[in-house]
Amino acid sequence: MQEKITVFWFRRDLRLEDNTGLFKALTSGKPVLPVFIFDTEILDKLEDKQDRRVEFIHSCIVKIQQQLVAAGSTLHVLHSNPVAAFKEIMDSYPVAAVYTNHDYEQAANKRDEAVRVLLAASGIPLHTFKDQVILEKNEVLKDDGKPYTVYTPYSRKWKEVLSEVHLASYESEKHFSGFLKQAARPIPSLAQIGFVSSGYSFGPPELDRTIASRYDQTRDYPELKGTTGLSIHLRFGTLSIRKLVKEVKALNAVLLNELIWREFYMMILWQFPYVAEGAFKKQYDRIPWRNREDEFALWTEGKTGYPIVDAGMRQLNQTGYMHNRVRMITASFLTKHLLIDWRWGEHYFATKLLDYDLAANNGGWQWAAGCGCDAAPYFRVFNPTLQTEKYDPKLEYVNRWVTDLHSLAYPTPMVPHDLARKRCLEAYKKCLYPKT
């Protein structure tokens, strides 16, 4: 009788080192078949077939395969929807259990439930573990047991709850002997899954300690190399959050707070799943958005006539990245200067950002629009000119991305700031205080 195996399913944890679920699988006592699924439910919806995120994932899979082959094993890669993929695996192997790490998004939860039902019909358990965050779900709650909706007290409690246990490594890299011994299987090429290479070069999943130590002084200036550049690695789990937090704790308190913001938004998405579709503060769903498609198009193209906004949008369109300070400025401009629904901007960022993460993207957009938890107040309307003077005074960032700034072709501002601010406050007051 063939020996039963354990399956480990890679998702947002594309590394072999310090991987919680993988460690649990490798120490389960049965040979481990590592699996990755190029999910057609996701890939088929991507219009850009030169999507750098798919390219990044593919490069991570190739790296994992090289490590596994060196250990006498192989990655089993499927291009299918997850339920069909697991049917194929169950037809090919005597599966005892499936291990993976938690996800927190609604679509992922539905996917996991469908796989769980399939496996359960054959008596196979699906075990999931915390890996992409330090503290999750109900681990940081108020004294009355309710979830926080304001960041500052959440972050204080997060730091109180944190212990060395939460930062302990799961040394999966020390248990490679637990992988199922197999000849190397071919990895589908990008072309075989329907995509093409952009040739983009991604940075390594390693913290630059010099940048980290100065983060609080440099993070707001878009032309400086003042942020870690690790957001894509956190998004796809090529870097252990436990390893990163241990390093950051000793280097920079402000940077640690940014990592806590990430977990705050994941907690919000888990506790209040309706935010994926509408405003956290539900009264903001009544805002009378103008939603001019022609104005939205100019914003997406970086042709608003406000150089800092245009620089951000052009950087995003060309690289898949935008500096965080500029993300706030561009989001504020769309929602408050143009009175265009924050969900339009959220969706556009979702199609472009290399580090796209539903919780963080949703949280950031709702913050900018004033409708989220712990959001900027509705009457706070960023002045793009003043933001430029403060954070890009020599126009180094602007000139890098807005090459036509000094030409006759560069557009005049779409709307004067003072007029836009007045219009915004009137619209928000109308929905928030209808009787005044």
C-alpha cells in the first residue's frame, strides 16, 4: 500500500524559510508534497498580460523549485482553479492532510471553504496557520472584547500583547528531509499560463538597515530612497514578517508603526468585511459623487495639471509603484478635488500596484476619502501645491516623472484648489449633516 502524504499549499508565503504552515507540514511525520496553483479564477480576470505581479510570482516559484530540486524534491505546479487542482492531486496521490497558511480576504475565504468541503468529503483535513502577520483576528482587542477601530490605541495594545513567542521562527528550512522525494517536474512558463515577461527587475527580500534606521527622517520625501521597498515581498510572503519585525524593532519605532498599520487594516477587513464594498462609516455612502469619467481618465493618465499628482500617477503607470506620501495626495485629489468615488481609485490602484493588498489599499483609500476607520477628517483636503513645497521643494520627484512640465503641452489645473475644497466641503456636509 502506497504511503500517505501531506500536501503543503503555497499562497501568500512564497519562501521555504521560516514558513509556519510548511514547518507544521514538514514535522507532521509524513512526506510533504509542495504545491502551487496558478489560480485561473484570478489570472483570467487580469487584462494586462504583462502583469509584473504574475511575473514576480513566477520568479519566486522558479527559485523555490531550484531549492527543492537541490533537496531531492520538486514543486507540483498546476494552472487551474483550486478545487479542480485538488481533485487532480487527490487522483494522483494518497493524501492524508493539506497544510497551508491563513488568508484574510473574503474571496480567499470562499476559495478555502470550497477546497475544505472537497477534502472533507474524502476525510482529508485542511490545516491553516498564521504566517503573514504577527497578530491577527481577535488577538488584539479592547478590554471589553470589541475590536479597535482607531489605530493609536490598537498599536499600543498590539505592542502590549507582543511577546517573544510571536516573533519566534518556524525553522522550516531545517526540515527539508521531510519533502517527498521525486524527480523534478517542469514549471509552466509565463507564456504557458498566458502572460509575457516585462523584464522588470525586483529587489531582494532583505531589509536595508541603513534605510530602516533613517526611515522616520526620510519616508515622506518621494525623491529620496527613504523607504524599505519591501511591500511586494510582504504581499507575497517572500520575506518572513517575524524576521522583519525583529529587525525593525531594534532599528526604528516609526517603521515598526507602519508594519502595525498593515496589521490594523487586515484586522479591520476581518472584523468588518463590509468595508470591501462600502464605507466603514456608512453615512459616507450617501456622498453625492460627481463621478465624471472624463476627469477620472485625466487623473489615471497623470494629466490633472497638478504636478505632484501627475508625477505619482505616471510613476504608478510606468513602474507599478507609487511613494506612500504621494498615494495619499493622489487619493485625496481624486476623492476631494474631483469628488469621484474612492472605489474607482481603489480599483485602479488594484490593477496597477505591484504590492496590491486588499486590506491596505482599501484602508488607505477610505482614509483619504474620510470614510474609513481612523480616517482623515472630511474637512481635511490636501493642497497639492503645499504638499509639493513641503515634500518635493526642488521638484526633483516631479521633474523625474513629469517630463513635459515646462512645455506648452502641460495642462492647466483641472480645478482651482480653493474652488475644489469649497465644493468638497459642501458635498460632504450635505450627506453628513442633511438637516443643517
